[in-house]
Amino acid sequence: MKTDRTTTGRTTTDRTTTDRTTTDRTITDRTITGTGTGTGGDLRRRTDETLAFLRGARTATRLGKRRSNAFVLYCVALGTAFWVVPLLIAAAGAGRRGEWHGSTSDHLLAGLPLAVPALLTLVVVHAARGAVWRGPVLVDLPTVSWLLPLPVLRGPLLLPRFHAAALRAAALGLAGGGVLGYLLSIAGSTAWLPPTAAGAWAGTATALTAVAAGLLVERHDRAVARQAVRFQAVTWTLAAGSAALCAYAALRGAGGPAGTLVLWSGPWGWAAQPLVSAAGHPTPGWPAGAALSAAFTLAALLFARRATPDVPEEALRARATVASRVSASVYSLDLRQARSAARGTRGQRARPLLRLPVPRSRWLIVPWRDATGLLRAPGRLLWAALWGTAALALAAAAHHARPDGQAALCAAALVAEYLAAAQLTEPARLDSDDARRSANLPYAFRALALRHAWVPGALLLGWLGAGTAAAWLTGRGTPALAVLVAAVPAMVAAALVSSYRGPVPTHLLVGAETPMGNTAALQTGLWYARGPLAALVLSAPVLVTADRAHHTGAGHIGWLLLVGAAGMWWARRTAHRLHGAPPGRPPRHAGRRLRAHLITRLK
């Protein structure tokens, strides 16, 4: 007993008093060998009896879940058989005909020593960020409410969930990595089996490492919550660095010392070495790298398994609550509420990166609020810059593509431009979700929607305009770039229409019965995408025409500006229909009083 008290005292030195009971249970769970003597044996016996009772009581629920999982697996297998397999067969046929071979494929294959480790790093970082609100060990709300407060062992309750999460991740990694290796074998004119097997290994090792990383984030939930802003900054930095490395490898290629350094820089490179070697790159010592990857993955899994019983009860409760809200929002097709529930667990800067002075004019209050909100969430500015750069790159690539591929690249460039605008219109989306945020502003919602377009339009015009000017100065400019800049008002208007769309109407969820099935899914999808879809349909022909004609005329620019004006009217009308006019208009000088109030609060 003295040894148990000493062990418990050492463990609770860096925990709070409120978690002492949980600590004692987890220490007992970790130290009991299962022989069942004294208090430890009673606790294990009580745990086994409780879990046996729950297994009997939940038989019907468990059978229902198994049937649901079987149906999901059936749908996945059906989609794979009808969509993925024919596409892979078509890709193999194109590879045999030499359609995948050329300077582009050689350039992409040359960047594998940089691109593959960066891609694996992105997977692990994404899993760590997702563990902030979900995590690999996830229990349901009844378990959190009724079972966790009981004096039972945590290990028999949580370890099966960890094992199931690891198995699911390993299956997904095996399939995804195998497909990637198979595609690389087609592009590189090599035998399909070695790259496919190497890709399956890389995917499996990365997926298991991602599960271990997510479990550690869940285990140290309090530390992550205290350092939420720093955690988000570190993960964003890693994600941005990996994405930049992938882009550099795709544009410039990499080999020699740089690729060797990245391949041996850590677990992300060790797991990639067999795939890079199977793709035809000289990778000396890759068996040692594969052995290091296997040893690291096994050690990470064992360490995560050991830490599983120590996951705090409040972490399990918070994740169960958020997961239930997200599931309910997804089932009701309310994707905005699902995203808000998931993002509510992430940290946000209390102060912006740059404090902007309070404007003296009432006309600048809304742009000042929008700019301050974006500075408090620098990740959105980063994503907007990345999507804007992708739009410029796709528009430039469309100029040199074959005629049958120009339309697809132009449409992809416009989609990337819309995604950049959607990142910058987040303040408008927040005002639409919570009308109280703008209740003190002296504007109706239809006028407020137009003012929310100022900052996104200015930022997107500045970024795309600077990129277009740089392309023309370096001799890489194309007419499509000028059209892309002229399409900024249309894309910002489409993002505002999406921001003020509100909940899905009930009649769309019901749908109508037709010989081809119910139309609810199609109607709901069109309702969600009506803003960007309309902008894309009206803007893409202009971009394709200007690119093929190698000339941008006044008619092209005028049509896009007309589409932008119509989109702004649509956004204004959508905001008015969603919220309506305010019951009473504020006095004439409400803007000045609002400015004085803001100055007082900021001081």
C-alpha cells in the first residue's frame, strides 16, 4: 500500500485536485496485473461485471450499429467497384498508350523525394488538429454520463476504441497509399507491384502515426487548451511548410542532397523511402529507413496505448458533446452549424496581429470590424493567399494546356478564386449566423451585406493584381490572368450569397419522388452551391474564350463586372430575405456614438 500511495503522489504532482479520483483509477488500472487480490481485484471484477451487463443490455443497439456499418461498407464497396476501379483501369490503359509520359510527369516524379514526405506530414498534422474536437478515442454521451463516473477501470473501456480507431486508420492508409503507388507506377513506366506495396506501407505507417498523435493530443487536452493559440500556430506552420514544399517539388523538382536530407530528416521521410525507391529514385539505405519507420510507428502506438487509460474525463465529455452536435448538424444537412461546432474547440487570438486604429467615419466601421476579425484569425488570410496563388497557377497552366483540358483548368481556377473569397467573407458569415453582432450598427442587413464586400474585394484584388503584374513582368503573363482579376467582384458576391443563405428550407429536404428516385439530395446540393455555381457558369466561358483567343477585350471585362453587380444585388436580396429590415432605425448620429463606445472599450 505504501508503494501505491507513493506512485499516486508522484503522478498527481502535475495534475489538479479535481482530477485526483480519475488519477487514482487510472493508476490502479495501470498497476493491477489481473490476479485479483484486495481492492484491485474487486475493482477489476466490478469492471468486468459492469461491462458484461452493458454488453447484454446493448445487444439490440450493437446489432443496429453493425447493420449500419455493414450498409456503409456495402455503399463504399459499390462506389469503389463502379467508380474507382474503372478509373484505375482507364488510367492503366492511358499509361500503356504513353499518355501519362512526358515532361510534366517526369517533372512531378523528380520532386517525389520532397513531395511524399511533405504529404505524409500533412496527414499527421491534420490528424493532430482534428483530435482537438474529436480524437481517436471517442465515447458516446450515455457512456460519458453514466459509466465514466462509476468506479471502474478505464483500460477495458477505452482500449477497444483505440484499437478500432487504429484498425480503421490502417485500412484507409493501406488503400490510399496503394492507390498512390499504383498511379506512380503508371506515370513512371515501372512494374505496378513494388510501388503499390511501398505506397501501401507508407500510407499504413503514416495513418498509425496519425492515430498515435491524435491520442496524445486527446490525452494532454488541458495543456493543448491552455496553449490553444500556440498549438494552432505550430500546426499551421507545419501545414504551410509542407504545402509549400509540395508546391516547390511540383514546380521545380528536387533531387540530390535536398531530397536525401528530407528523406532522412524524420519519420515522415523514413516512411516515404520505400515508395521513392520503388518509383525509380536512387535511395541508398532505404531498407534501414523502412526499419526505422516500422520501429517508430510501433513505439508511437505502444506509447499511445499506454496513455489511453489516462485520457481525462472532461476531454472525453467535451469530444462526445461536440461529436454529437456535428453528427446532428450533418444529418440535418446544416453544414454551417457542424463547422461552427467543430471550430468552437479551437483557440483564437484574443488580440489581432496588428491593431488597426478606430476609424473616424461611420462608413468605415464595418470594414474596420472585418479587417480586425481577419487579423484575429490569420489562418484565413493564409488560406486565402494559398487559394489565390492556386487560381493564378491554374489560369497560367490553362494557357499552355491542350484544348480539351483548358476548360477544366479554367473552371478549377475560378473555383480556387471563389474559395479564396469565401475565406475572406467569414465576418459576413458570422453576422448572418448571429444577428446580435450587428444589432447596434446603423445599417439594415441588405446594406450591411454590401459593406462586407469591401475588405474581401480589396484584399483579393490586391493579391491577384500583384500576382498578375509579377507574371507579366517576368514574361509569363496570359490573358486569363486579367480575366481572373476582373472576376473578383463576381466571386466575392457568390461568397456573400453563401454567407447569407441560412438554414436549408424544409421542402428541399422532403424532395419529390421521381422514377429516378427522390430529388431531396439533388435539390439540397444545388441550394447549397447556388451562389458559386451561378458565378462559375457565367464566368467560365469568358475565361475560356479569352484564353483561346489570346486576347482580353473590353467585352470580357464588362461582362464579368456586370455579373459581379448582379451578384451583389443577389447577396443584398438574400440578406434582406433572411433577416428582414430592423424594427427601428437608429438615430442619425449613431455611428459617432458607436465609435466613442468602441474607443472606450479598447482603452
